Amino acid sequence: MTHEAKETRFDRLSRPSIAEILPMVDIKLPNLFTPKLPKSVATINDMRARASRMVPKSVFDYVDGSAGDERTYQNSLDLFQRVRFTPKQLRGVDGVDLSTNFVGVQSPVPFALAPTGFTRLMHHMGELAVARAASSEDIIYTLSTMGTISPDELASYLPGAKLFFQLYVWRDRSFTLDLLERVKRAGYRAIMLTIDTATAGLRYRDERNGFSIPPKITPKTIADMALHPRWWINLLVRPPLEFATLTSTDGTVSDLVRSVFDPRLNFDDLAFLRESWEGPIVVKGVQSAKDAETISKMGVEALLLSNHGGRQLDRSLEPLRLVEPTRQLVGDDAQIFIDGGIRSGSDILAALAFGADGVFIGRPYLYGLMANGQEGVKRVIEILKKEITVQMQLLGVSSLSGLDKEMVKVI
Ligand SMILES: Cc1cc2nc3c(=O)[nH]c(=O)nc-3n(C[C@H](O)[C@H](O)[C@H](O)COP(=O)(O)O)c2cc1C
């Protein structure tokens, strides 16, 4: 019998505890942590370009990438580009009112922030930076089950903020119930149940990059440190990067999703959730008008037509195409939202004109977060707000209810 084969902890290098060393270091690094966001970042695509320079490639790819050959996501982006507007002229639009509501929660704008997991990877302040930017504008933010801050802790820093909680139903149902109880106590206004993640989509960029959680230090990563020192320093000196509600964090995100979430999720689970949660429910990831009708009959308040930003089922339909058929079957029984590929105020107005009640955005605010933390997210919100305001005036409508199907077509 040999006693040599198995690696022991003494064989590995141990990371020095930087938190212990730091108090001894007498160097101030304020600008290293807060670079200024240049005025030239005027659009979401500008922000995306800046984000790609600010973080390691594997991090940017994790956010920017999608499943399969990435055509599904590209198709959503392309479809928005093919929308053409016909304005209502000579209507006299002095000011515009962008306000609406998401499942009864008032919002000053027709967009809300979608859930995105593992957000402290993009910037060390993670969900907190995003939620602070959102709440400073009174905008709804949805915290993911895969968050790097727990629902209770996030809510404790932001009393009064408009927070939704995105739920993945776990294999262990008692855990789901405990989580719902905590979320309720913390004052979250709605639950968003994601139904498109029976397993993780095939994210080839992550595989090629050897992306893992937590990030591994390899010769490649050491070279990357020289290019993105700010990101790496923050990773090393801040509290460890971990999922706040999960325990096992070794491997790719896909490995984690596969081990924790329940592929048997079905309509009985939705009925179970309806009984367990008194507040509004948004079902996210709906991909057919027929399913939308069945789900809405189960008494949920809203449907989020979504293909997870092209990150799950490859070759799924662009959500924008589903808005009209869903409205025909669901009527006004439930609100209809969409997400995926929204990169401008025009995209948002197109979705609303086709009949959506509101939209959610994911990557746009993550680009802002990677580019400049809270300030970057705030800029993203400002850009979209400005674009919607100007475009509405040019379209000749003073409130969102003035948008209709006659004003849009896809060429
Ligand atoms: C990095 C990243 C992480 C995400 N994590 C989650 C998640 O934990 N739960 C979820 O329901 N959706 C998640 N999504 C999907 C978003 O909620 C949303 O559906 C998608 O980003 C919309 O497309 P967009 O990025 O083009 O706006 C994630 C998306 C990204 C980009």
C-alpha cells in the first residue's frame, strides 16, 4: 500500500490571509478602487466596451456569453434592430410620463432589473451596488437565489427599496419554504419563479475559459492580474466571493446548477408556491403563449417572457415575438413582461408598443457594474431613461399607454 498518491493540504500552497496583512500596509489606494466614469460612455454599447476592458476576459465572457453558438441571443438583438417606428405627429408632446407598475409596485420607468447570479464576481460590491443604484432612482431590483449576498442582508442595508426575489425551486422543498419565509420577513415585494433552468445551458465560452467558482489561480490568471489589477486586488482583499444561499461552491456554475436545482419542477410546484406565498408571483422564462395561458390560469400576477438572455435553451424563440400571441390568450388576466437583448430605450418602447407591460434588463446593468460599480449602474439607468424620454416625444406619445401596435412593425 502506498501512502504517497493522495494529495494532502500540505502539498498545496496556501493563500496568505490578506485581511491580516492589510492593517500593516500603510499605503492609501483610493483612486485604484474608484476610477471615474468618462462622459464619453453615452450608450449601453459604450458601457459594454468599457466593461470588457475593466474585468478579466473570463468574467466578461461569463456575463456577455450565452448558450450554444450564441445565435439565440444574437437573434433577439437583431430582432430589436429590425423594429421600425411610425410616430403620431402633430400631437403636441411637451412632457412625458414614464411611470407604470410591476405587479402593483409603482415604478418611475417601464424597466426593472432582472436577477443575475454571482454578481460580486463582476464588481466587489456586487448586488449591493446594483440595488443601491436602483433604489436611488426608485427602480425595482430583483435579487437572484444565486446571489452573493443573502436576501436578509441586502434588505437590511436598503430599507424601503423596491426588491423582488428570484426563486429557483430546490431539490429540498423545506429549504425553499425557509427561504420564502426569510424573504417575506425581509420585506420583498414579489417572488419571481424561474422555470427555464431544469439544467444549465451549454455555455461554451465558460468551458473554453476554464471558468470556475471561485476563480482558480493559474499561469493564465497571473498574467491577467497584470492587466486588471483593480479587479484582482478587490477579489483578494474583500470578503470571499461565495453564493450566499448555497454551500457547495466548487466547480463551474453549470455544475452547481445541476447539483442544486430540481429538474422535476412542474405545475404542482407552481401550485405549491401559489399556496405558500401570499404576495405577487412573476413566472420567469415562459416561452410559449399556450404555457403562458395555463400558468396565468393558476393565479399568478405576471409572466416574464424570457429565454434567459439566450443562456439556456438554444434556438428558443425571441421573446418579442411572443408578446402579441400571449396577450391574445392571456388578455388582461396577468401582466406580460419580456427580457433579453434590450440595449436601448427604443428596444423598450418597441416591446411596450407590441403589448408588453414592462421589461427587465440583465446584461446592460452588469456592463455598468463591471465598468464602474454603482456609478456605472446608475449611468445605465440614466441612459435608458433619457433614451425613452426623447424617443417618446419623437413618437408623439406622452404616456406609456399611448404606445400601440400601429406604431411598430418588424421589417
Ligand atoms: C450573468 C448572468 C447571470 C444570470 N443569473 C440569473 C439567475 O440567477 N436567475 C435568473 O432567473 N436569471 C438569471 N439570468 C438571466 C437574467 O435574469 C435575464 O433573463 C437576462 O439577462 C435577460 O437578457 P439581457 O441580459 O439581454 O437583458 C442571468 C443573466 C446573466 C447575464
